[in-house]
Amino acid sequence: MPPTLGVGLIGHAFMGAAHSHAWRTAPRFFDLPLAPELTVLVGRDATRVAEAAGTLGWSSTETDWRRLLERDDVDLVDICTPGDTHAEMAIAALEAGKHVLCEKPLANTVAEAEAMAAAAERAAASGVRAMVGFTYRRVPAIAFARQLVADGRLGEIRHVRAQYLQDWIADPAAPMSWRLEKDRAGSGALGDIGAHIVDLTQFITGQLLTGVSALLETFVKKRPLPASHGKLGGVGGEGMGEVTVDDAAVFLGRFTGGALATFEATRFALGRKNAIRIEVNGSAGSLAFDFEDMNVLHFYDGAEPASTAGFRRIVVTEPEHPYVGAWWPAGHGLGYEHGFTHQVVDLVTALAAGEQPTPSFADGLQVQRVLAAVERSAADNSAFTEIRTTAAEGEN
Amino acid sequence: MPPTLGVGLIGHAFMGAAHSHAWRTAPRFFDLPLAPELTVLVGRDATRVAEAAGTLGWSSTETDWRRLLERDDVDLVDICTPGDTHAEMAIAALEAGKHVLCEKPLANTVAEAEAMAAAAERAAASGVRAMVGFTYRRVPAIAFARQLVADGRLGEIRHVRAQYLQDWIADPAAPMSWRLEKDRAGSGALGDIGAHIVDLTQFITGQLLTGVSALLETFVKKRPLPASHGKLGGVGGEGMGEVTVDDAAVFLGRFTGGALATFEATRFALGRKNAIRIEVNGSAGSLAFDFEDMNVLHFYDGAEPASTAGFRRIVVTEPEHPYVGAWWPAGHGLGYEHGFTHQVVDLVTALAAGEQPTPSFADGLQVQRVLAAVERSAADNSAFTEIRTTAAEGEN
Amino acid sequence: MPPTLGVGLIGHAFMGAAHSHAWRTAPRFFDLPLAPELTVLVGRDATRVAEAAGTLGWSSTETDWRRLLERDDVDLVDICTPGDTHAEMAIAALEAGKHVLCEKPLANTVAEAEAMAAAAERAAASGVRAMVGFTYRRVPAIAFARQLVADGRLGEIRHVRAQYLQDWIADPAAPMSWRLEKDRAGSGALGDIGAHIVDLTQFITGQLLTGVSALLETFVKKRPLPASHGKLGGVGGEGMGEVTVDDAAVFLGRFTGGALATFEATRFALGRKNAIRIEVNGSAGSLAFDFEDMNVLHFYDGAEPASTAGFRRIVVTEPEHPYVGAWWPAGHGLGYEHGFTHQVVDLVTALAAGEQPTPSFADGLQVQRVLAAVERSAADNSAFTEIRTTAAEGEN
Amino acid sequence: MPPTLGVGLIGHAFMGAAHSHAWRTAPRFFDLPLAPELTVLVGRDATRVAEAAGTLGWSSTETDWRRLLERDDVDLVDICTPGDTHAEMAIAALEAGKHVLCEKPLANTVAEAEAMAAAAERAAASGVRAMVGFTYRRVPAIAFARQLVADGRLGEIRHVRAQYLQDWIADPAAPMSWRLEKDRAGSGALGDIGAHIVDLTQFITGQLLTGVSALLETFVKKRPLPASHGKLGGVGGEGMGEVTVDDAAVFLGRFTGGALATFEATRFALGRKNAIRIEVNGSAGSLAFDFEDMNVLHFYDGAEPASTAGFRRIVVTEPEHPYVGAWWPAGHGLGYEHGFTHQVVDLVTALAAGEQPTPSFADGLQVQRVLAAVERSAADNSAFTEIRTTAAEGEN
């Protein structure tokens, strides 16, 4: 039996449920070097957290997340709360010697993210690790896309186009939520979903964005307040509330290798529910992915003769594909939550090996800097704005 | 806390893993009226079953399935073994007052299936229930297809075309396995995967097949024996083994409502990994489904004006769709194993309500009779062969 | 300037318009060894044929097709009339020393087709040629599919599945037409569209069907008579007319090389307008085609490693692809009528070279024999029925 | 018989062939109020133009385009030459009282385009008309998209994303051509193909772009000179030539109604041959189109209940669809060149009615101004740059 890894999870909404499933499920399908234990679930309301712990499979509960820092049976703190709380929690946990898995975006501001990355770097010196949860990297088709690029199958990258399209507030009558408040969420579509496509395109290409030119828009500026605190922690009350984040973000970018990129993140693409669409064109090959068909990667091999060349619809469910061998026979597709399970697998494997899991807090900070550059560009008449690579005073 | 439901599972290969996941996961996402407990796992080899129980999450193990009949902590026997063992196990379990969930096909012969259905009927009188595991019915897109037909959105059904395409033995060098032996598997592609499309088309249309005209083929008659007992229980040894089942089955059929149908089940459709493709054309609408894109159902509404009519690509991930509300937000697709979880949900719900879960053993018997008619037709120069509806002496 | 080829066309409805376009257009895009002249158009009604000749670009008209036989300026007779007239016209034209292009199906009965094939064989001795118009062979994606099979890229063929799906009479209120009368049309969906997929699958595989097992169905047995003679030559009058042909045909088949096949031809597949869908699975590769996306061929190369294998969406618009070099740059797709233009190109090229154009009348006869076997099987309880290869007394 | 319309065509390469086909074909399928005559073809080389006239069907030839201005049998001048010649030819023709159809982009500079629009406006006073050839507007699926937006089926437009992806110079070894020289072509991907998506998105939405933020890139700065004058008029010689235009253009934009837009035009999207992809999201519906599947329009109707909502794959081949009724039965798709034929139909119809055909030279000028703003933005650090609406001194 492998040694145990006691986990304390903060938050039990959408992300908390996904992470719980992953902690429960990973050891059932993968040979893990550590045995995760669902030790303690944290929520502010004692009744609700107790109920959630029962449902999600946690052994105990706390209502104050700081209690995790003191508990010896907690080796890792998993943070699934809104972005405004990440910095405080993560830094405290790392300083208490707990490994940390933190949901994305790493923080609501670059300054917070910088503090977190610094804390992670300090902690690493004593073998305490921090990871940020860009789970879509662990969709097999995405991981395989990265592999193809790393293997040189795409050659020199020329174009990246990435869209994250949702439509859950396309209706102006959709109610307010914490996700539409700048104080809680940091930003709107940009940070919530734009962060994913920034991370994914950098991950797949193995390159960083060097600068961006952006437009942000809030199409619907006021929304009805929900009647009471909803599942996602709405602000409550009656009347209308002000939307203080972006509804949509579009931006151009350049990658370190010279590729041109277009990005779009929106919650107003009517009919698109969770369409993460990424295309990469290189001098030797091209890729296309759409999360609405998540088990498929389209690959064009430029080395093929013209008459038989074409985008191949690769069903990424072969034993040869990343993560897939642990699951079902070929053709039996995976779902959304498998990315979280794979994240646990990679995290636990890195912890046991004493290695840095990826993406690190430094990686999360870099994404945050891209988002900040997007906001600066949008505020500066869309001027092309470089991604800062060092800490900057007073930056958002 | 709901009352518990002690489960004993026989078999821990592919199906055993899928069922284990479902028993573990269903109560985490659904409010179940009974709390399933993973009480005991049964396997012939003590060492291997102990290891599997640890991995899959079972509390205890047995090496003789008959022990389940005696254990008071087992309320339900879940049978995930090859088809030649189903009848004996299921009948014994039902007679011992245990509910039964039995993998498909129900049995290797109609006679066995008849005995099982009779046992199920006897057991039902005392509230003991039996269900056969046609899990694909519980893929949300399939369940929603059934709903559209039941709601009359397709009108009178005219055409059904169903294919279950795999390619795992398209290579003549692929080794022998128990699935290629008639004694163990009953039949080849016909029973293994053809059974699914027979069940699914009958389920979606709400009609039964009345007769079939068929061709069976074994393209590769001898295959290399595996070097040793493999994961799936291969027969071992060296040299070549004889394939005694069909590699592919094609058949025409008629449904009770007069629709024409074509069926194809094969393990030789190179490039198709697990492509369950079903199309239904009615007088008012049409449907198309492909398991390679399992979260999508294509629906054509004949009531739409010609200029705006078209097959709609419905992403079946809305809260309004069957089973989906318990999972993730819209657009976050499910995977293969969710069908098993939904099967547990429906089974447990029916047990708690004292109702017959579906598909019943009688439903499984009817599918078996269709398969038998396919074999009779193929043996009788493809003559159109009626599906028997009552027990027949000496039938396969 | 190449020598001229005087063409006389009989019929000016749908097919007449398509053939006229082809004769006009072929020399504009292809270097032809003979210069086709649109010499004379034949129609029964003097006024209507004159109007049609003006619209379609023909230099003169006749109301009696027999006049073509006497005209020295007519080198080739192009027959675009209903099937019941083909035999008489084609045989007379061949005997008069005119080349013949005859629309499919070759005839309404095997006996007629046999007479035509015999006449073609006699005529060939003196260099007079006959061709039957299975134009879909000349869709570039289809021609390229044939090439891939001929090049051995599919290996041994195991499966063929072919569907020709339309929906123009899915509505029971759709009126009668000559296409629904056995006397005029010979058969219904079977001969009209089923003939195409029989020809195409034989063409692509380079093999012949050896036998079939079939079901035919007429879903709607009576239909309203149109108020007057319509565009397609409806029978006129009031009240209801009897549909005397099949609405749909489904059949199984075997090819000479042992492949299993399923076929479906229907006018009741609601939502499918002209969906010719063909899939071929071989031991080395697979193909898939759908005329609804006619410039695309999907090809799976079994030689590719599992991780990067997938159906390639080949856009068949490269200069390397059949016929395409004469048209537009890559990616600029062709349409339905281009098949007819390519037919003219191949026919004229063969005539100038003194070679037999394909498909020949013998090929058309063979397709007719398949259709006849389908009808015999359907009338004989779907029994597997061999395709006759020699003339048979009293056959339909 | 309708009165004739004598046409003089300048240029006989790719575009000249397409226009010739359209002039020949339009009257065969549509009832036109004027009868176009292919009167004279103009090319600089007497031998080559004579050969082209024979192939393409023109009655006479000229080697000096100015001769058209003098010929009484020429009513309309059709300009299919590189952009640097458009202004001189078009203005002279209009001043000579000839109608003008001019290929896009209208000119290589805004100043030229302004002069052309002014000439068109003057000519219109005396009933002489000018039209610019954005033929993709006449693809039925695009025309139908416009109709859906005009009918309010999309509601308020929120997002536009448009890409025109080609790959014909993705290979650095592809040779120089006039299309890569700024003097001849004006710009690269931007003007050649970016112009189309600017026009198409403005056409479909019925709105104009108000400003843009852009990046331009030339990935391959030097290319091998072709051995001799090629088909497209290459510059000849040996060694390497300098590419003086953009290989790719990406830009953000805003529409008059407030929608956000992303645009991408490139010749380096390996695997995409002529992929014009346009998506529009509105508050009531969404559209998606890809020229690689040109007979299809995807439409999402937001009024549909969530459970049955989905992008409809509308096969735009019904008699109810724009232009389609003149061609084939439903499901028989059209090809690239049909857009040119429809352009002739609309142009001739407008001329006969004494109305302004669209898109006018003013429309072409507006597109040119968008392209100029893209270039200015790219030269100004991607700053958001307004589209000028009045003549500007010294503008490119």
C-alpha cells in the first residue's frame, strides 16, 4: 500500500464536486504512488458542508479553512473558491507546509498572483509544491496535441486561433451571479474562460504570448438580482445589479516563435455551450480541436501527398494516447471530469517523485500577466501591449 | 440516510470495472433512495480478486460466487461474467431472493434466456427484481431520442438503420480470445455488439422487430493463440485456434409498425472503434446518433419550413435532458461510463419503489430471440425469419 | 480545330437540362479531341421543344426522335427519357450507326437491357459505341475512391454499406408522378436511385455483386393525382392514383471478393435530400463518402500508427485529383452537374480513341440484373438470390 | 427575345474563365431580361487571347482594352485584371458610357477606389451602372444567411468571427507571383481574400465596420522566381524575389451595432484550401458557414426550447432558397462558379430595371477603406483605427 496523502478541499460547488470526484476516482483507475484520502471538506455553513461531505465522500468537515493549516492529517490543500480568496489561502497553506492545488485563474490580480508564485518558489525549497488547475491540459486530445507539436509534427507554428464560447448569459434576463462581479471574480469571460485558452495555446505550442491587442465588452450592463443566495453564491436581494466584468473579450497576440494568434472568450455565443476551439497551423502540419467533440483531435500532416492529405479525425481513445490506457477500450470516450482525475494523477505522481507539478504557480502567474495585458490594451485603445515578465508596481 | 443495498459483483475485468465505478459514483451525483454498498467482489483467483477489490473499492471478496447466495449482507448480485455462466448464476441468485443485474447478452442461448426470464417472473412475485444491462439506453442522447419518439416528434416510423462498427480484429494477426469461442461467448459480433443495436432500436422506437433476413460471416477462420492467459481470459497455448463465432452480421428487419430496418454488427470496420450509429426516419421527423460523438443527437423536425429545416446538432448536456442535470453545466460532456452510473440510478430507484426495472429479463430474452432468428435466417439462405414470441423446443 | 460530333438529345426535362449543360460546358474547360455540337433537341411538343432548344442552346428541333436516325449531322444520340422508351430508341440509333449515350437505368426490364447490350455489342464491331449514364462515377471524390481501391490502399474489401436517401415523397400528400408508375418507371426507389448505389459500389470496389437478399416496401399506396401535366409529365386528372412501384428497397449482398454489403434506397428518409452515402472497409483502409458533402472523401489508412490514424477529410479539389485540374484552384468545390460534364469528356475521349466508353450497356445490363434479383428476392421471402449472368427466359 | 447586352471582358486567367462561364451559363438557367452576348475578349497577347476566346466562347478579340470604349457592340466592360489596372479601365469605361463589372478588390489604394466611386456616381446619373464582384455574396447559403438576419432571426448581433484560410504559399519554396508584389496586387492576403470576409460580414449583418485593430505579417520574405512567365503572369527570371505584401492579416473590429468581430486572412493555414468561415452570434439566433461545405448553412434558433435547440445543418438546395430554384432538385449541390452566374443574373436584372446593382463601387470603396484602416492600425502598433467615411488626402 502506498503512503497516504491527506487532502483538504475548500469549496463544494461546481469545482468542489469535480475535484472530489477526481480524488475519489484517480486511485481506482491509475496506479498512484500515494493514496489520496478525502480527509476534510471546508465550507462556511456547517450544515451545508456536512451535507456536501456526505454526498461527495469526505471524512470530516471544517467551517474555517485556516483549520486545515493546523491539521496533521492534511498534506495538501485544494482550493476551489472564487478567485479573490486564492492568494490568502494558498500562501498560508504553503507557509504551513501543505502542498496546494489551486483552481484557475490563479488570482484576481497580477499582484496577488506574484505573491503566490513567490510563496510557491519559497515552499519548493523545502519540497512543498503548488499547482494551478488548468485541467483542460489533461483532456487526452489536448495532451496529444501537445505531444504532436513537441514531436515536431507541426513544424514552425504560424497561426493559432482559439475561442472559448459559451452562451449562459446571452439572455439579458439571466440573473446576476458572483461571476459577474469584479470584486469576486476579478474579471468576466476573460479570466473565467479566456484564461483557459491562453494557457492551452501556450501549453500546446510550447511557446509564450509576447503581446496582445484587445477589445473588451459588456453587452448587458445591468441584470436582475436573484431572489436569494443561489447555488453559486449570488448576491441576493431584489431589483437590478450592475455587471462589473466583461461579457466578452477578443484579442490578437503574437507568440515567441512569431506566430499570429486570435483569441475570443465570450458568454454570448448563442448555441455554443462550452466550445473550446483551438486551431494551430504550422509549416509541417495543423491541428484542430473542439471541446464539444472532446475525444477527437483533427490533425493535418503536411508530409502527406496532396491527393491523400486531409485533416484526420483522430479518435483519441487508443491505449497509445495520453491517459487513455487506464480507462476503456478504444472508441469508448471520456467526459469532462476525466481531466480532473488526470490532474490528480499527475499531481500525485509529481509529489511522490519530489518534482514540480505543472502548471506551476509561475505558469499561472504568466497567464495572469497575459490577462492583465489584455485589460491594459483594451483600456489603451487596443494598442499592442507586451506581456510583462517581471513584477510591476501597481499593476492590476 | 437511506437504507443500504449490499451489492455482490461477479467478475472484475472490463465490465466489472465499469460496474464498480457506477456503484461507487451514482450516490455521489444522484439522490438515491437506497445507499449501495460495495460489499463483496467475486473472482476465481483469490490473489487477483483481492487486488481487484482494493483497486475497485470492494469491502470483501469471495472466490465462489455461490457464497453470495448465503450472505445476508448481499441484496443484489451483479453478474459481469461471460455469457455461458449467466443463466446458472442469475437463476440461483433470484431463487435465493437476491435482486440481479446481469450483463448482456442475457444468455448464450434462447433456452437459457427463457429459463432466466421465467425465474425473473417467479421472483418478481415476491418483490425480487432482475434487470439486464443494456447500458447504452442510458446514454443521455439515446434516452432523449426515445423521449422524442414517445412524444410523437417522429410520427410514423418508416426507416431504421443501425450499425455497431468496431475494428479490433480486422487484423488477421490479432490473437484468439474467449470472445471468439462459441462455447464461451455464444456468438461473435452478433451477440456482443449486435445485441446492443437490436435493443437500442427497439427501445428508441418503442416497437419490436417482427422478423429478419440475415448474413453472417467469419472473415478470419484461424487466429494465433495468445502466449498465456491474457487479461480477458484467453485460452493460452501456442499455434492457431479456430474462430467459432461470426466476425460480422448484417440483417434486414421489419418493425411492428411496418418500418424497414438494416442492421450491421462487425469487428472488421477498419477505423471505426466503437461506432454505434442509429438513424430513424419517421413521417414527422428523423434522428441520427453516433456513439463516436456520444453527447450529440441529430434531430430533423419535419414541421419546420423547408428553408430553415435541417438536422439539428443537439448537444445533449442541458439540465432538461435525461440524467444530465445531476452532472455538469451545459456543454460539459459525459463519457462512456456514465451509462453504467445511470443504470445504477434507475435500478436502485425501481427497487426502492418496488417496480420492475427495465430492461427486464423478458426484454433481454426478446433480444435473444432476435439474435436466434438472425442465426436461423443466415442458416436458411437468408430467408425472412419471424421472431418467435413463445418458448420453442430445441431452439438455439 | 478538332472534328465535330453532332449530338441529338431526346428529352428536355431535368436530365435533358443537365446533359445540355454538359455538352455546352465540356469543351470550355477540357481539351476535347472532338468538338460536340448541340445539333438537335427532340421533344414531343413542337412549341415546348422549340422553347427548350432556345433556353438550352440547341440549333434545331425535332418532334419525332426517329428523325435523328436519318440526319447526317447527328453522330450521337443522347437519350434522356423515361426508362420504358430506352430500348427502342437506343437499339434503333445503334442500328442506324449513331453512338448512344443512354440515361440510367438502362431499361425497365432485364429483357430490354439484354437486347440493348446485344445491340451495343453488334454496333461495337463497326466502331459505334454505347454508354449508360451513371454520372456519379464522375464525381471527383468517387473517381478518386475508385483509384484508391485500385491502388490497393484498402486491401481486401470486407464491408460495403451504401444508402441513397431522399425524402421527396415522405409526405403522403405528395402527388402522383410518372416515377411512381411501374409502366413508365419500371420500379421506384430501387431503379431510380438504388441503381446508382449498385453501380457505384461495384465501380469503386472493382467487384460485382453475386447475390442479394431484399425487402421492398410501398409505404403510401395511393396518392393524389396532379391537376394537370406537370413538369415531370404527371398523368393528370383528379382523385387518387395508385402507386405501383416501391417507395423503398433494402437489401443485403455479397461481392465477388467475399465482402458483405447492405443497401438502402428510399424516398422516405425525412431530412435527407440526395444523400448518396457509401462506406467501404478493407483490410488495409476504409473510405466514406456522402454526396451531401460531395467534394470530400474520407479515407482511413490502416498503415498509419494507431495514435495518428483517423479518417482523413480529403477535400477532393487538388490538381492531382481526377477531373479537377481543368477547373478551379484547390478548395473551390464543384457541384452536381460537373459529373455530367465529366461524362461528356470521357465519352468523347473514348469515341475519338475508338475505345469502349464505360460504363457500357453490358455494365448497365449487369446493374439491371442486380435490380431484378432484388425484386425476385423480395418476392421470395427475402431468400438470398444469385445475380444471373446470362440471359434468362421470362425474367423481369 | 430580350434585347442583347454586349459584353467585353478584359483578362482571361482564373477570373476571366469564371466570368466567361457565368456569361455563357446564366441565360441557360435563368430567365434574363437582357441576352448577354460574349462579344469581345481582351488580352495583351494576340495569339493567346485568340486561343482563349475560342476556348471560352467569345466572338472576337482585342489586344488593347481601350478599343472596347469605341465599340458600339459593347454595352458592358467586365474587368478581370490585377488591381493596379482597375481604376484606369473602369473610369474610362464608365465615361465612355459602358456599364462596368469590376473584380475585387475595387482598387489597390483608397485614392483609386474613391476616384472609381466618384466616376460611378457620375455615370449613374445617365443610367450607366458599376458593380464590384464580391461573388461570394451569391453563394446561396450566404444569401440565405443575409435573409435570416434581415428577417430578424438573429436579433441583435453580438459576435462576428470570420476567417479566410488558404495554404498555397505555406511552403517557403512556393515561387513568386504577381499576387506577392505590392505594386501589382496592392496587398497580400488582406486585399485578396480578407476583402471578401470584410464584404461578406458587412453584407450578412447589414452593418458596417466602424474600426479595427490589426496585425500583418510576412512569414516568408523571399521566394524563388519562376523560370518564366507563368499562367498568372509571374515576373520571370532566376534567383529570389522579394515578397512585398502580407502573408497574413489578423484584426479585431467593431460593427455599427456594437458587435465584436475577429478577422483572419491567411495563405499559411496548412490544410485549409479555400476555407471561408463565418460565424455570427445574435441575441436570438446564430449562424455558421464554411465554404469548404458551401451548400450548407448552420443556423441556431434561440427561440427553440433548450432540449431541442441545436445548430441546424440546413442544406441550402431547396426551391425556397435564393437562386436555387433555377437549378436542380433538392440535395443536388452547386459549386464555386455558380456564384459568378448568380452575379450575372443580378447584374443583368438590375441593368434592365434601371436600378443600381449591388455591391456598388461605393460599397467596394468602403471595403477598401476597411483594408486601409487595417494597414494603418498594423503600422500604428495595432491601435484601434476608425474606418474613414470621407475622402482623405494622401491616404493609402
